[in-house]
Amino acid sequence: MSKVMLITGASRGIGAETARQAAARGYALCLNYRSRADAAEEIRAACAAEGAQAITCQADVADEAEVARLFATIDSQLGPISALVNNAGILETQSDLVDMSVERWRRVYEVNVLGTFLCSRAAVRRMSTLHGGKGGAIVNLSSRAADLGAPHEYVDYAASKGAVDAMTIGLAKEVGAQGIRVNAVKPGLIYTDIHADSGEAGRVDRLKVNVPMQRGGLPSEVAEAIIWLLSDAAAYTTASFIDVSGGR
Ligand code: NAP
């Protein structure tokens, strides 16, 4: 029987590439998305072409009832989940903190932090050997921004990823004896459409001069780290972080 993986935010970028690589490795997949149904269906078809069982499921990870529906869909259509990638994340237009609104902070925290908490809680309840589960692995998408702070761009986003870092360590320690590993990947400047959402589609190319390796990264290079952390090859790795950032 295939291992079952949920990837949140799998309709584009790092989530979509993780889906492709997971399909090639034989996982059964639930591809979550928020709004781009056509893009998610395209990724699902690509995964199916690899021979993987794959479904799509629209749900806002920041909404408790929608996350409950998302996991109920996985339970009924794919079976017991054993791998979760908390990938869905947002940022907003580049700005100094003094000019940001409370509504913006709420949006960023609700998706990046609350969404990660809600999906992790639902996954742990199913994976934990204490609850009759068979164990599993969780990978959170943090960011190098959590360490760099993202000044003049999005300190709120950086702080939300700092919260994800703390949660990764704490949850890993809570569930280490319950058959569940929890780790995080911290991408640097990766070529995806998220930068257009910040108001600067060419951000990676502007900043790549600051990267020791002198280039931006590819979604596939981040996906490789995610897939490794979820795999049995990482069986003794938990509460750990992998920077995929070209040294920045
Ligand atoms: P992206 O291209 O903007 O894709 C974001 C994905 O998340 C989309 O599939 C989107 O779905 C989904 N999503 C957004 N809000 C959602 C919600 N409330 N519920 C469910 N799904 C939601 O992002 P990316 O660049 O691949 O980034 C993926 C992760 O890596 C994020 O957590 C990001 O913070 C992190 N990261 C990225 C970089 C980078 O340079 N790209 C660097 C560091 C960390 P729809 O398209 O359907 O709306």
C-alpha cells in the first residue's frame, strides 16, 4: 500500500514540485490548494501520469472547519496519512512594519502559523501511536527570512516563520516517542510566483548578488530536501532544519 501524503498549497511553486517528486517515489497524494483549481488539476494529472494515486482538495488551511473537511477527505479517499507537508504560505506587499495594518498581520499569521498548527494537529491525531496510528513525518516550510528578519519587506512574514521554527522544535519533542518526526526546510530566494505577490516579480534576480552561490534556487531543489526529510533515509532526524538557500 502506498504511503499517503498531504501537501498544502500544492497548486504551484514549491508545493507543486514536491508533489511531482513524491509521485515519482510512489506516494498517494492529496494536493490541497486555496483558489487555483485548474493549476491543481494540472499537477494532479502530472502525478497520475507518474502512476500515483492523486486527488485535489480545495480548503483554506487557516479555517478549522475546512481543515477538518480536508482530512476527512483524505481519510475516506486515500486512507491513513503518514506524511504532511505544511507548505501553504503567504506574504504581502513589501512595506516597513510601521506602515502595516492589523488586518494584514492577521492574514499572514492565520495562514502561515494557524494553518500549520491546524494541519499538524489533525495529522498528529491520526499518525500518533498513542492514538492507534502507525507514525509519520511532518515537514514545515519555514524560511531563511525567520533568521534574516526581512526588514523593509515583510517583518510580519519573517516573524510568522519564526513561530513555525519554534513550533517545529516543540512539536517534534512532544511526539518523538509517538512515532512522528517533525522537521522544517528553510528556503532562501527561490524562483516562484510568491515574489510577484510581494509586488516585485524580479526580486530573486535583484537580490541574488547577495547569495554566496550567486544564484536563486529552484523549487525542485527545495522539494528534494522535503522529500528526504519525509523518507526513511531521515529516520533519526527530527527537530531539525535544512537551509536550502545557496549559503545566504
Ligand atoms: P507560492 O508559489 O505563492 O504558492 C503558494 C501555494 O499556497 C499556492 O498553492 C496557494 O494556493 C497555496 N495557499 C496560499 N494560501 C493558502 C491557504 N490559505 N490555504 C491553502 N492553500 C493556500 O509559494 P512558494 O514560493 O511555492 O512557497 C511555498 C512555501 O515556501 C511557503 O510557505 C513560503 O512561505 C515558503 N518559502 C518560499 C520561498 C521562496 O523564495 N519562494 C522562500 C522561503 C520560504 P492557490 O494558488 O490555489 O491560491
